[in-house]
Amino acid sequence: MSMNRPVVLCFSGHDPSGGAGVQADIETLVSHRCHAASVITALTEQDTRNVKKLIPQRPDDIISQADTLLADLPVKAIKIGLIGHHDTAAAIAAVLTRHPRIPVVLDPVLAAGGGAELSTDRLIAAVTDQLLPRTSVLTPNSMEARRLTGLTDLHDCGLALLDKGCEYVLITGTHETSPTVSNQLFHDGRLLETFTWDRLPDSYHGSGCTLASAVAALVAQGLAPFQAVMEAQEYTWNALQAAYRPGQGQHNPNRFFWIDD
């Protein structure tokens, strides 16, 4: 049987609880009929409630693993999640520089869902200076957008992130207090579209990973970024609506919700 599964390369952290990070990426990519290749940026000690320890991997190892994969696999998109250290950001940037034609989807994970800090000022500066100019689609939540820009108004944040070099910026509104969730997509110096979704009742572990990986999967399949963003949001909302609670903390998105239908 012949299978055409586009390859997506993920730079992601490892979540031992199985809710976020590289496992979330793999589940999402498989759900979209893509092949997942991965480079682990950081090990973590965490559960479904919060991250307790972050263990960044060696930058040289990150580069060599990525180079080996890219020399062998026809990578159609790159997804970046947890970075964890400014040296890791520099290592990823070095890889991207050698492959400028591969679309990049960046989920700027700056804090854990449980609130644990996963970034520093130096890391934020490295992301801003070295990765944003190489990013096709950036998917920050509202808190991350404000931290990356130092601004308060989300419209201003979106325009500022475009100015830093991103082609598209999708700012998600789940951390806001509005009765519905508004996700704002920016492109070409303006707010392109606002997407409104029903607010779901729970707290979710790995929702950002799911959204960004879905965008990367759809871009890898050849969809234009706007269409990929639209479809990825619908997929993520359905995964969250069907979420389950495996432990004592947050709910996990059910990334194979379509199997249970």
C-alpha cells in the first residue's frame, strides 16, 4: 500500500505525562496523516498539574540531530515548541538558516499551563531576534504575545510581531476573560481575520502544542497558511471539547476524537 505522508520536523520538549510537548505533536501529526520526525529540545519533570524541572539538551546535539534528519527526510514543515534556553534558540536558528524554504510554525512556549516559568529575558530576546524573522506562522496565546512585545493591546501586539519578521501571527484568546474565545490572525501589516469560538469549561494541557502542530501538518499538506490556520483551530476546538482528565491536573486534548465519533 502506498502512503504519501508529508514529513513534519518538530523541535519540542518531552512531557513525561504525555499531554504536551513532542507526544502532543506526534498525536496531532498522525491524526492529520503526517509523518512526525522530532528533535528533543529539553527533558522535563512534570505531571498534569505543572512543570517541576526543565533540562535543556546540548545545542550541538540538537543541530546534529536536525542535520541528520534533514539530509534524509523530505521535510515539508518545521514546528517549534518548547525551547527552554537561549542557546537552544540559537541552535534552532542555525538549522533554519540552512533551510530557508521550509515553512516554520512557532508556538512560543514561555510558561507551563500550570504557571511554571519556562523562559528568561535572554531566551525571549533570542526568540525575537533569531527565530521570529524565520517564522511563517506564529501562534502565541495572549500572555505570550504581550511578553514577546512588551505591549498590552493585542492588536498592537499582532502588528509588532509582524514587524519582527513573522509572516502570519495567530494570537489566541483563551487566557482572556471574554465569554467567547477570539483568535486574531494578522498578516501583511494588518488584522486579517478574527475567529470566534465557544469557550470550553476546563483547563487543558497541550492545547497550544495541538494547535501549532495542526497548522504545521496542514501547511505540510500544501494548504495556504490562512486555510491551515482555519482548519487547525476547528481541529483543536474539537480535540478540547472531547478532552479527558488522565491525572489530578489539567485535561488532555483528545487528538483522536474523530475515531470515537
